[in-house]
Amino acid sequence: MNPYILFYITGIKNIAISGENHSFPVENQGSIVSIDVLMKKYCLEGIKVWFSEDTFIDQVMKENAYQLVELFLINIIGKLNAVVDKFTIQENQIYNPNEVNKDGIFTARTTIGIECSTLAIPIYSIEQFSKIFSGIPSDSEKRDRLLVFSSIMKIENIAIRYLIQYEFLMSLVSAKHRQKDVTDYINHIFNPSDPTHTIGFHQTRRPGRTFSEDDITYLRNILAHNDSNAIPEKINQIISGMSQAINEVIFFCLDTTP
């Protein structure tokens, strides 16, 4: 059996792969030859990274594999509309048969059960996962942006995470760090890109003002100002849905910006 590293994943849910094949080959990633995507009850449970037969997995390879997995997962979150809740990545098991004086197997932790919702599950082919993996950018600046975004998505408090997601989006679209630039970007650039899937608008809550804010900014201001009178019922469910919406805008911006 070839060497591998198994990474245990939590918090990426409401997603499914069609068919029984959940593996795809990898090219141009050094000694990595294939990836297995492990699912359980519509949750992404693990990523197994397979290496060529003669590979000795050293610390550098472990770190490179971890970063590739992290970039892969954050692109899944951004491009396949997965729901995120307590997102973590942990090295779970290493099979390193070419290591001297070892049996080759090291287990870092035990996999635990995961409960997932089964509502409105999007189903994707394994080829779509393969395409996302092969599209991981080689440019260091783009990788760094994605890794910053990954750190944001690991924040457990969804309200705080949403506020920081918004700040990240604003840093991408506004040199002057203005909410108006976010609203203009959504209204004039993002929304026209796909008229069937747009961000809505609300009348601003600012006293004495009459302009409209996009829904992403509108919710951001409710949360940032802790306005108890404006907080709707099932707020966590609303934040979760809007978190997915803001991710769509972020990845549209990342994909269309040189």
C-alpha cells in the first residue's frame, strides 16, 4: 500500500458526492498521486492524501500536504456552497512504510461521530472536487489570501465570524475601507454577473437616511451595533445563510481579480 496522510475534518456539512467513487488522481503536486474525499451523513469527514510508492513522508511533506488540504477545503466552502460550523483540520493518521525502524503507521487521534442536517443538500460529482483541487492557485499572494480566509472560517462564534468575513470582503473591494464600496460592488459587479442569483437590498437603518444597503451589509450593521430591536428570530440560521452568501461574493472577487 502507498504512503498516505489522513486529515480529519469537522464543520463542513450539507454537501454530498454523487456515485460511489470519491477519489481522483492528482498531477503536478510533487509525490502526491491522488486524493480521497471521505463523507459521512452529508458531512465532509476527512481527506486522505496518497503519495507515490517510494515516498518517505518527512516534515516538509506533511506541512505541504496540510496546506494543500486547507486550500482545497476553503475552495470547497467558497465554491460548492457548503455550510460551515466549527471548521477544523487535524492530522489523523500517517502511513509511512518507508520510514526506517517504524511500522509505518501513526494515528494522531480517533475519529468521532458527526451529526448533519439533511435539508437541501447540494450534490456534486467527484470531477467537480477534482477541478477545485487542480485549480488551487500557485501564486503565493492568492494562496495567502485563501489561508487568511481559512483562518476566518475556523472562528466558532458565527456572529463574530460573519463580521470578520465582511471585513475581509471590504479589504478586497475597497481601497478606502468603506461599506459603500461593498454595496456598489455587489450592485454593479457581483449581481449583474448572474441575474438569477443575486444579493438583495434593504432600506438603511440609519436615522434620516434613505439609501439602500445590500443584505450582507445590512446584517453586518445589525450585528456590529448589537441592535436588539432589529435582530430577527432564528438569527443564527440567518447568519449561516448570509455567511454562505458573503462567501460567494468573496470567491467571485478572488476569481476575477488578477
